[in-house]
Amino acid sequence: MRVNPMLSLWRVVGAQALVGVLVALVAGYLFGQMSIGYSALYGALAVCLPSAVFARGLTSRVSSANPGSAVMGFFVWEMAKVGLTVAMLFAAPRVVTDLSWPAMLVGLVVTMKVYWLALGMRRVFYR
């Protein structure tokens, strides 16, 4: 067993997508409105899509060529992730009909908390 196992970014992104879909289904079912479910799903998508872009960027060959490019790649892809998230939040009222901001924010926050699950559930997220 390795002392410092590597975190699988793609497993975290997959778990975020799963949690986001579950939150959207629960929200839509509890409130009986499709717009609330769509709003929660869009909030989850505003986390999952930028996380997937970030994971793709970090796992590319260029980002792992040497330690200097790895550090620089991390910051560049993190800025891209934050920028894409902000852009998606600004676009939300135009993309989702009858947007519910509270539902979208719940989907966003709950999906973001999957990072903490990844730290706590090492056997699932680490390879």
C-alpha cells in the first residue's frame, strides 16, 4: 500500500455528477415543479462541467511534463475552472426558464461538497 495514494480526479467529477442529478431529482420531486429540478441541475452542472475541464487539463501530458509546468498548469486550469463557473452563473437566467436561485444554489453547494467526501472516503476516490 502506498503512503500517499493519488486522488482520482475523474472519480470525484463522476461523484459530483451523480450527487447533482440526485439533488435535482429530490428537489423536483419535493416541490413538484420541473423548474426547481432544472435549476438545481444547472447549479450542479455549474460545478461538474468546470471540474471536468480542470481534470482534463491537469491530466494532460503538457501539465505533467515537469514540476514547473505542473504548478503553472494547476493555476491556469484553476483560473479556467473559476471563470467558467462564474460565466455559467451569469448565463443561468437566460439558460434555465423560470430559474429558482435558491434551488440552483443548493445544487451548486451540495455538489461542491463532494470534494469533502473525497477526502473522507479514501477507498472509493483514491486509486
